[in-house]
Amino acid sequence: MTVFDSEAAGPAYPSSDPDEGRTAFNPSAEFNLAQGRRDVGLCFVGASMTAGYGDPKGLGWVGRVVSRTHHPDLDLTAYNLGVRGNTSADVMARWRQECTPRWAGRSERRLVISAGAGDVPAGVSMARSRLNLANILDEASSSGIAAFVVGLAPGLEPEHNTRIEALAEAQADVCARRRVTYVDCFRPLVGHDQWISELTAGPDSVHPGQAGYGLIAWLVLHNGWYDWMHLTS
């Protein structure tokens, strides 16, 4: 797999901001919206939150978002490619290989990324986490694939949340520099009573149950999803 190390090339940058001083990324291909009835391949890549771990309904936020995305003008095929325990490096290493056969024959290729929470316990540096997301977005853009990023959700532990908040801000900045839609899940949920109740009753301190995944789905659907999909809600 070709990896576009667009942020690491050139002179060394401060580890807190590997984008600093670089020119804007210019993709070599354009995403083309299909005409008429659109044949869309929609891939979701990420880790346990993408997979919906802990949801007794088995839907997670992905299933709930997909259920609200069907439209008469849309021939939609959606794939949940969340793998529990993945870091952003794992997602970067596998997304192309796993998504490509699922996009075969589709006139419109769309990619949703939600990864990075696993970087915290794995000890992945902020700069590397940021770079992994940037490489995915840059490669997708260079291949004419539309990308959308769902940010990281808070847990219960203050120390964990401090690191997740910093990483979420870094991801938002990476997306802003590339004009990619980014959904902030941290700030709306960190003090949300129902979210906290879901985590308290969940399998651990970071994964919710069905109501918590419903909250994430709501955030996605009400923060640019329909515009990105070129649909009226």
C-alpha cells in the first residue's frame, strides 16, 4: 500500500504540529458525485466504537446512522469495518486493502474514519496519531474518495479524558486543514448525564450501551452528515 507521508516530508516540525509551515495539500484526483440514482459504497473504518462494542442491540452508532441514510435516489451499500483494539496505525495499514474490494463497481466511493482512542493506551505519540489520520485523508483524497471523520468520545477517567481531548483537537485541526468534515464527539458528551450513565453501566469506562451509541449517531447525523452525503434530511 502506498502511504503518502505528506506531513513528515521536508524539514522537522514540532511534534505538537507536524502540519506547521507546510503548504496546503492538493489532491491529484477529484471526487465525482454520481448522477441519477447514485450507486454508493460506504465504508466505516475504525476500532471498537466503530464496531459498536457493548451495544446489546448490535447496531452501534454506525448501524443507526446507516438506517437514517437510505434515500430513493441512493443505491447504498454500507460496510462496518471496525476492529476492536485497533490503533490509528492499524487502521491506516488496512483501510485501503479492506475497502477496495467493497468499492468495486460502485460509482461513488465514501470513507468514514473514526480511530485513535486506542492510541492512548498503546502509547502512540500525538504527532504519530495525527500523521496516521493525515495519511489516510491524503491518500483518500488523492484517489477521488470522499472522507468524513467522526471524533473521539470521552470516557470516565479524568486522565484518560485529558489525553483524548488533546487528540480530538489535533484530529479536528488535521481535518480543518484539508476541508474534511469532522464531528466533535468529545465536548458534547464529556459532561452529558446520559453518556456518563451509559459508561457507568457499560462493560468498561469507555464503551456505552445502546443509548450512548444513539447519542453518537445523533451527533453525526446533525453535524454535516446529510450535506456530506448530498442528501436532504
